[in-house]
Amino acid sequence: MSAAKATVPFDPRDPLGLDDLLDPEDRAVRDTVRTFAAERVLPYVADWYERGELPVIRELARELGAIGALGMSLTGYGCAGASAVQYGLACLELEAADSGIRSLVSVQGSLAMYAIHRYGSPEQKEQWLPRMAAGEVIGCFGLTEPDHGSDPAGMRTRAVRDGSDWVLTGRKMWITNGSVAGVAVVWARTEDGVRGFLVPADAPGFSAPEIRHKWSLRASVTSELVLDGVRLPADAALPGATGLGGPLSCLNHARYGIVWGAMGAARASFEAALDYATSREQFGRPIGGFQLTQAKLADMAVELHKGILLAHHLGRRMDAGTLRPEQVSFGKLNNVREAIGICRTARTILGANGISLEYPVMRHATNLESVLTYEGTVEMHQLVLGKALTGLDAFRG
Ligand code: TGC
Ligand code: FAD
């Protein structure tokens, strides 16, 4: 066997030739989302980030719906029925623009729509999914509470029966899309265990104040959900989900998207650093000519493309129906941790410019601080893997 030195050029942006893993349909999905991000997000996102708002979230949701990015790998109800790999490619392209936009899509499709699609009644699906797929209704997913984040089993939000109605009382915290959602999927304790409820935003007793003063995910709406005796009809409960396995199974899908998405933030930061290293001169030569800079770039490229390869492998397993939750934890743990490392290294290559919003790297690095924590912290995924490796559960000491 001989290396294809003469015929296959080396591409610094795809050094392993991972593009070969994609078929024409995959490339078409990727290119559509890449164009959307280039035209509708990248020119504006630094300004949104600086202002700490996502002012056009409703327009973006409709446009994302129009390109099939909402509930993308779900079937029916106006959803695109894309493969898991295609959904992953979309997450990567969106997060290469900003984690906040990928978050909007993850929460809409992988959490809120996924919960309804998997656990909802036929009527609930007909009522919500087509409008959510079109981006006409934004959804949110309320699991975390002020005192129960990593340990949702301790949740205090309660749903109690009153005749045939349900009455929900409690608070959810750090909820993406909360203040703009038309429907909130809220997980609450009942006498039969944890159940999911579809709470319309106009239900009396429900409010969703926005959380301000964030230094991460600034181009994303994050909210508290307040449920003050919210009365819902019997058919507001998701019939298919009883127990914590309901919300946790939705997380698998969203975490899978993050495995890809984090590599988008890493790619954007790596490419900014590569461009900078070849154009910025110090000591009379491009800084990319110094061995120390090359070592950084080489290590970043290795982790970036290993991470994409890992995401692709997990995507194929998801498409084959063989992906296990522990493997999703493996991917989320590795790819977010490596992505934040790549962004921080890119920041050093850009010197002082690295802290400016004129370049994307600091924005990506600070976004990834949230991504490192949400959808299961680094430590939770280490413990999931630790349990799978040893057979010993260390979550409770
Ligand atoms: P444990 O006893 O292990 O499990 C309870 C039941 O759930 C089942 N289960 C799962 N099912 C499917 N997929 C998974 N990944 C599952 N993990 C557990 C399990 O089999 C059991 O079922 P059953 O039938 O036996 O009752 O539960 P535990 O209380 O010991 O907790 C385990 C732990 C710590 C892994 C879990 O609580 C956890 O994952 N904690 C992290 C919480 C988290 O990730 N929250 C995310 C909130 S949503 C969010 O952050 C959105 S960010 C916005 C964006 O994405 O942009
Ligand atoms: P804690 O659980 O209090 O953890 C604090 C620290 O203790 C972490 O380092 C953790 O790993 C560590 N720790 C906890 N238990 C253990 C243990 N047993 N062993 C070792 N270490 C441990 N939630 C939603 O439900 N829906 C959303 O849409 C949503 N969006 C979010 C958006 C943003 C921008 C952010 C930042 C968060 C969002 N979250 C959302 C919440 C997120 O899922 C939680 O923040 C996360 O699960 C961690 O919970 P916590 O912040 O309460 O931290």
C-alpha cells in the first residue's frame, strides 16, 4: 500500500479527509445549514452577544423551521426525518456560528419536540408538533430547579390531582427559550413518580422571567419558570412517560447533538487561529512559523478531527439504533472538554485580539463554559462512565 501523496491534496481544514464519510445528501444538509449560519447569524451574533440578547429569536425560529432544522431527525408532523448524522452536521454548523443558536435548536427539537413525539398522545402531537417544526411555536424543557440540577431525582415541583385536573406548583431554573416559549414541557413529581406536562405559556399562574447578567450563552434566552398553582386539564400530562427515565431519555438525544455542536465551536476557533497564525507577524515572520505555535495548531487539529470522527461514529450508532447512553456520555465528556481546550489555545494564538469580540474565539470559549455544565456536567458524565466501567454507582458517595 502506498500513501496517495501525489493525487490527494492535504486540506488543512480537513486533514483526515473526513468529508469522505459524508454522502451527497449529508453534504447538502451541511451546506444548507452552513449557508444559513453565514447569512443569518454570523454577521450579527457578536452584536447580539455584546447586548446579551437574541432579539430576532422568533424570526430565526421560523427560518430554522423553513430549512427543516427543528425536530430534524423526527418523523411525521412536518419534521424532516433526517438521519442522526445529518442532525449532527446541522448542530456542528450552527454552533460554529454560536452555541446559543445550536441551543435554540437543541431545546426545540431534541428536548421539547422529542418529549412530545416520544411520550405524547396523538392529540398532543397534532396540537403542538407541526407548529413547532415550522418554528411558529417555540418550546422549552423544564427539568432543572434552583436546588436540584445534577440530581433531578430530588425535584420539588409537584403536580397534584384536583378532580380530573392537575395543579402544578414549583420553580424551574436556567431554562433555555423559557421566556419566548409558547409551550413548556415541565417535569414534576406526582404520586406515581416524575411525569411530564405540557404547559401553555398563557396558563394562569405560569410565568417565565428571563435570567440576566450571564457571561456565557449571551445570545440565548435563559429563564426561570414559575408555576404558581397552574391548573391544567387531565390531557396535559404526557401519557407515555412515568419516572425519571422519561426526561433522561430526552437528554440522550440533546447530548448527542452537543457532541457534534461543540466541535463546531472548536472548528471556528481553530480556523480563526490558523488564519491569524499565517498572517500575524512578530520577530519578522508569521507567528505560525514558530515551533511553539505549530505545536499548538497541530494539537488543536488532532483533537478537533478526532472529536468529529467520534461524533460521526456515535451518529452511525444512533442511526443503527445501537447507541447507548454511556456512549453519549463518552462523546459529550470528551468533545466539550476538548472543544473548550481548543478555544482557549486559539485565544492564546490571537494574543490581545483573542479577547476581542472582533474575533469569535473568546465568545466560543465563554459559551462552552455553559455547554460544559448543561446537559450533564463533566463530573456527571465521568460518573456515568465510571459506573459503566466498574459496575459501582458513585453518584451518592
Ligand atoms: P438513575 O437511578 O440512574 O436513573 C433513573 C431512571 O432513569 C433511567 N436513566 C436513563 N434513561 C435513559 N437515558 C439515560 N441517559 C438515563 N439515565 C438514567 C434509569 O435507567 C432509571 O430508569 P428506571 O426505569 O430504572 O427507573 O438516576 P439517578 O437519580 O441516580 O441519576 C443519574 C444521573 C446523575 C446520571 C442523572 O440524574 C443525570 O443525568 N443528571 C444530570 C442532569 C442533567 O443532565 N440535566 C440537564 C437538564 S436539560 C439541559 O441542561 C438543557 S441545556 C440546553 C441545551 O441543550 O442547549
Ligand atoms: P450542581 O448540580 O449544583 O453542580 C455543581 C457542581 O457540583 C458541578 O461541578 C457538579 O458536577 C458537581 N457535583 C454535583 N453532584 C456531584 C457528585 N455526585 N459528584 C461529583 N460532583 C458533583 N436545565 C434544564 O432543565 N433545561 C434547560 O433548558 C437548561 N438550559 C440551560 C442553559 C444554560 C445557559 C445553563 C448554564 C444551564 C441550563 N440548564 C437547563 C441547567 C443545567 O442542566 C444545570 O445547570 C446542570 O444540570 C447542573 O446543575 P447545577 O447548575 O444545579 O449544578
